[in-house]
Amino acid sequence: MEVLLLLDALEDIIEKASNLPLSSKAVVNKEELLDIIKEIRIKLPDELKQAQWIKEERQKILIEAKKEAENIRKECDERLQKIKEERQRILAEAEKESEILRQEADRRIKSMIDESEITKRANEQAKEIISAAQQDAKKIRLGARAYADDILVELSAKIEKVLATINSNREELKNYKS
């Protein structure tokens, strides 16, 4: 700040001034001191305006960061709700498909029950169908969980990025005080 430099110059002039004999009073150049005081008066309002502007900008940045954080939180809540709904839908579909496959297997088994060779094949085929249905249902459930986890990882990265921006802005504001 230029005002501080001018005050330092004023202080130097006073410290270097000659003392009057038998007195603590000093002899200084009146014109030189008045010129420095005049420059201080000229520069002081600009620096006060700059400090006020920095304060207002800090407030704006904080308000904006809070709004952005709130928007991200809302977006995360909405996405999480959609993920939960999608997971429920996928699980319900998997259960329906599994039930349909079980019913189909039961029908096939019942139709082949009378003949032993056919019954053996039907039992084997039913087991295979049930196993395949269970595997399909498991894959669908695991896929839904993986999808939900991917979305949560993405949201976490966005939140970390916003927090990093907020912390960076705070550091910049702290540097303006120095």
C-alpha cells in the first residue's frame, strides 16, 4: 500500500531530523512533511475504496459458493433418489423375470413328470433354468449396485471439486488481508 510507504517516509524524516540543543524537539522541513501528508490524503480514499471492494467481493464469493454448494447438494439428492428408484425398478424386474422363469420351469417339469427319462431331463433342465434365472437376477442386482456406486463416485468428485474451489477462494481472500 502506498500510504504505508508514505508513512514510513514521514517517520524517516522525523527520526533523521536534528534535535534542538537541550530539548527533545526536532527541526524538520515543514514543506516536505506537508507534501507527504497531502499525498497520504490523496491516496487514502483509493485504498479505502479498494479495501471495501475486496470486502464486498469476498461476500459475493461466499454467497455464490454457498448457493453452488446448495445446488450441488440438491442435485446429489435428486440423483440419489433417481438411483434408488432405478435400483428398485431393476430389482423388481429381476424378481418378476426370475418368477416367470421359475413358473416356466415348473410347467415344464409337471408336463414331463409321467415319463422317467423325460422327468430326469426335465429336472436337469429345470435346475439349469432356475440356476440361469438366479444368475441373471444376481447379475442384474450387481449391475444396479455398480451403477449406483458409479453415480455416487461421480457426485463425490464434483463435491470435492467445489470444496477445493471454495477453499482456494478462501485462501485468496486471506491473502488480500496480508
